[in-house]
Amino acid sequence: MDGLAELHTHLGGSVSSDILWTLAHEQGIALPVKDYWDFERLVTVSDPRGVPDLDALDQIYHWTELIQSSPLAVEVSVHAAIGGAYRSQGITTLELRFNPMKRNRGGERDLDHIILAAIRGLDVARLEYPQVRAGLILMMDRTFSAQQNTIIVEKAIRWAPRGIVGVDIAGPRPDGARYDYRQVVPMIETARDAGLGVTIHVGEEGGDVGREEIGEVVEALHPDRIGHGILAAGDAELMAALRDREIVLEICPTSNLLTKALPDADAVRETFRSFADAGVLFTIATDGPEMMRTHLRDEFDLLVRVGALSEEELRAANARGHEASFVGRAAADALV
């Protein structure tokens, strides 16, 4: 396939270890390791068996977010991620997501400077790689206060004319309890009214709790897309709701295997076949190619190898990625 679409990749997982290493040293960040190869293991899922759980993955993100916590580092990271995606994989539609408040050192750095730095990286990359449609998604967090998440949405709206195309919410559940997504309804409605796309992290893990959260997100937030959502597989009611509302799932097979969200290749196959047979819309993504030590074409190869999707179904999922991109929608709205 020519011209791949990658809609779900985190900035903290999309920059190569050598660039992060240099950025850390340029900023004088005190690292817990002194050897580059130890550092690479620190900022990637280096064990092929994966990580014990999502909390362990959050510890890896702690280091990449810390290293990217300056305007210089954010600009370099966005530029590198977009250029690398095109050169390595031929990705021509790319959305990068990040939480700016996790990159301003607890308020030490001005939030607008962080966001504008990301936009500068986006602008330069689009000049160098005009074949790529790229945009940025700003992320809220489940551990943040309503005020913090409101500020993130306000910033997304302010900078939308410069390349912010959507909003998201992710992060660990506070105290591991079921998250009440209804508390971000006002923020989501404000973002949607301003023309931003809405994608929500939900249904990656948590069993019955995760499935309840998917149902709440569908009913209360009405997102355009859902990040992961794999717990809906096999649940006829949830799959019908997703299909009927044409909500697109952003599924990241290797990431789900490495975090134990999906235990094995059989689970990958069963999950995709459930969605495909039920008419649920989905696209394929990496979650963060550098951190997960994978690339988008590797994901396609995996799905064919385990019998999850046919070549024709993969082409359809990739085409859907281009169609469901908030970048494309923003461009279309600008022409109206």
C-alpha cells in the first residue's frame, strides 16, 4: 500500500532513542543511566515479552515526557516524528497526540510556548514533506482536575488554526477506580462546537469496568473515534452501538500484546474478526512506533500472519484512516 495513515501515536513514543538521548544531554537532564544502550532500554519496551501492565508503561512515558519538557525538545520531537514516519513507512496522513501539561515541568514552562513549539515542528515538517498531511491532538488526563482539562481544551481551540486538530483524554485511572467520563462532557462539547475532532482513550483494559466505560463514552461523549476500544469485541450491544454511530476504533495490535491487553495472537485474531464481522469501523495504528519497537507496516504484516485480516481488509482499514483523520476534516471545513 502506498500512502499509509497513522491516527494513534503518542509523541512520547514516536521519537527515536538517539534523538531523545541527545535532547536529554542538551538540556542537562539527570538520567538514571550513563550508557546509551541502557538508556534505550529505559525509554522503550525493550523486553519482547512486554510490560506487566499499563502502569509499567506509564513509567516509560515518564522519561520521554520529561525529556520532551521544553519548547526546544517538543519542536525537535514533532519534526522528527513526522519526517521519520514518512521516510520509514511512507505515512502520508499522521496525527500526533501529546499532553502539553506533562511537558511544562509542572507549570515552570509556559503552556503556550510548549504548544507553539510543537506547531513550529509541525510547520517545518510540512514544508520538508509536503506529501504528508499532519496534525496535532492535545490530550487531557484522567488524573487531572476539571480546571486543568478545561485549560487544555481552551488551548486546543486557541491554536486550532495553526494545526491542532483534535482532543483526547488518557492517563491512568485515579486510584485504579472506574473513571467517570461524564465529568469531561463540557470540555468535549466545547471542543466539538469549535470544530475539533474528538477521540477518547477507553476500553484498552479493565475487563467489565472497561466495557462499562466504553458504553458511557459512546452515550455521553459521542466521540468521532476511540483509542483502542478492544474490550468491545464480542459484546454484541457495544459493537452495535459503535457500528450504528460509525465510531472508528484506533487499534494498536503490538502495543496491546506488549501491555497484555491482548494475551496472544489468537486474541488478536478473535478481536479483529469480531469487529470485522460485526461491521465495526477501525483503523490500524502503533501507539508509538519507537517505544513499542514496531512500525505501521509491521502491524499490517502481523495481522495478515495471524489470520486477523485479509489484504483487502487491511487496505480498507488504511483507507478508512485517511478518511477518518481530523486533518482531512479540518482541511475540508476550511474550504466550505
